[in-house]
Amino acid sequence: MGVSAFICAALLCGEVVFTLGDKHSLYYIYTALSKDVALPGIYEFTALGLLDDRAIDYYNSQEQVKVPKQDWMREKLQPDYWDKGTQSRRSKEQWFKVNVEILMQRMGHNQTNLHVLQWRHGCEIEEANGKPKFLRGIDEYSYDGDEFLSFDDDNMRWIAPVAQALPTKRKWDDVPILNQYTKGYLEKECVDWLTKFMQYGKEALRKHSPPDVHVFAKKCTTDSTKLTLTCLATGFYPKDMVVSLRKYRTALPEHLVKSSGVRPNEDGTHQLRKSVDIQEDEKAKYDCFVNHITLKTPVTKQWVPSSGMVGAVIGGVIVLLLLTSGGIIFALIKKGIIAVPCIGNPVTMATAATALQAPPNGVPEKLMQAGNGAVMTNGTANGHPEEVPLCSNGNEHMHEKGMNGAPASA
């Protein structure tokens, strides 16, 4: 992505600030564990809203309060928004608790091992001449890190990659109007909320951060005669980034390079690392080439073999900090239960999000259980950006309007 130019008219009019060629996204992630892991910072249920990969709101099953993660969200949205959001997410917490058990039964799993159900939905847009252009919408579920069910927006149908998801797919596809609501939410309502939030947070979202670049090597874990050479770019925002490992200033073939994908840092910036295995006694000149929208010229950092041990220490400290702050997440990733955020991977479930709306009476519906007559659709229930109203046996409203146009809860 080239250097973006701000639209002056938008600045003068106080409207949402867009940049030419910029891409923006709004996602919601709901994650439910099958049991409490009794570890600090890890909860049985969490809900997270992400705008351009920055957290804007958060809820967990311990505090059970929906809270803003950006000052501008706190300032722009009234207390009633957060109160209703808290109640709604408590309902969703119960919904997920029921459906995790249903999926475990369907998969033939017991309570001995930990299992995870995630749901994400949202949309992405691109700015063309200062106007939002819909790129894609995503509404998908994963179970234990594997794709379980996803919505085909173009054909308005659900895709079931595994046999256990077929009963749910058939039940939801049998009610075409619900799929129409899903498509409408992804292509229209989500985009409207995305642009609204971009306007609310335009000052904060304009703050770009350049990358710090480190090159280091350590012993290869699978071959004692080799080193693993790594380029780490961290602390950058926005997330679009070019990183290449080069030999004699020529980029190495992608099939030889391992990439972490772009991952979030705690402060709202991102990191990306790429690695390649080389012979320990190799004399070739390697460097790391990095380009980002914040850089006037690309950064090239050469690897100096004599400094490799220092680099390894730096890398080790970074990894240690990550493990200290999120050891259980690392364990879940290694087990394959939680997927790692990665650019260009539409089925990754850890970077973006969805929401579930319990029925008006507050009783969780067993939506994954095909025989109970419950189905689901996306919509802006109560005028909230990520609400997904439920419909049971046709006796409940599929779509509810907000009171006086005020956003409701998530």
C-alpha cells in the first residue's frame, strides 16, 4: 500500500477521515472454553471488539462488565450503551456455555480435555475517493481451532467443512430470510458502524507508528549444523507491512521462509517475524528489508554473525515476555485449539469477531442443535453494531430496532 493522502474536505467538514487506498475493518470475537482453566488472565468466556485490529471494547466472564478499550469509545458512547452491552454479553455467555456442550457431544468429546468455540463476524472496507467500498464480510465459527461453519456471502448460504456441522447448515439454510439478514448486516449495517466508529476515533486512528527492526540468529532446533536466522519487525501500525529476508540483497523464495503472520502487541501495535534456516558456517551476506507506510525510505538491516548471540538474547527476552503475559494462550496455540492471527487467512479465529444475541426472554437457544428449531441471523438488533438476533420456531422477532436510534448492547 502506497503513502496515503488525506482527504481535505473530510478534515474541514469534521467527517470521518479516510485515506486513499486505506483498508479498514470491524470485527467481533467471542470465545468460550469448555471449562475454567484456573489461570490468571484466562477466562471461560471473553468478547472482544476490534476496529482496524485495535481493541475497542472487552468483556470477560469474571468481571462480567462490558468496558471500552479506547478513550474515544468511552467519550462518544453514553453509559446506557455499556449497561445494555453488559446485559447482552451476559446472555451470550450463557448461549456459548450451552453450545460448547452441544458441540462436544456432537464431536464425541468429554470434559477431560479443554475445548474452544469461537465465532467471529465483521466486515472490511477500502476507501476510494473518500468513500467506503465494501470488500468482504465474514461470519464464521471454529471449534478447537478448526473451521466449523462459515457464511458464503456471495451465494447467501452456510458452508459446512465437517460432517458435524451439516445439521446446523441445513437448519439455517432452510430459512432464506435469515441468510438475507446476514448478508445485509455484513454488507450494509456493519459498514455503517465501521465508518461511524472511524469518525469517533479519527484522531487516535490517524496515529501511525513505525517499526523497530531486529535481526538475530539462534541454533536450529531440528539440525545442529544450522542456524535459524530471524527478522523481527515490531511496534508498527497500521498492520500492512512488507518484510523480506534477503541473501546478497535478493529476496529469498517464500517457500523457504517461515512467517509468524502479523500478530497484535498489547499496546495496539503489531509485530511480524520471518525466519529461515541457514548453515552455521555460511559466509553469505543476509539482511532484512522492511517497508511500511510510516517510513520515508525502506529499512535494510544487515545480519552480522558476530552479533548473533546478542540478537538471540533479544529474541529470547521478547519470547519470555510473551510467555509470561500469555502462557496459556501459547499453550493453546501449540495444541492447535486457538489459531494465531495471520494476515491473509480468512479462517483465522483469533483476530476478529462475532456476537451472539440471546432470545428476548433471556433463555439461551441451542442453535447448534439442529432439532430444536432454532436458527440465527445477523442484524443490528437494538441498533448495535454486532448484535445477532435469534429466532426460535418463528415466534420471536428476527430484527429489533433500537430505541430512539441509540446503539444497544453487544
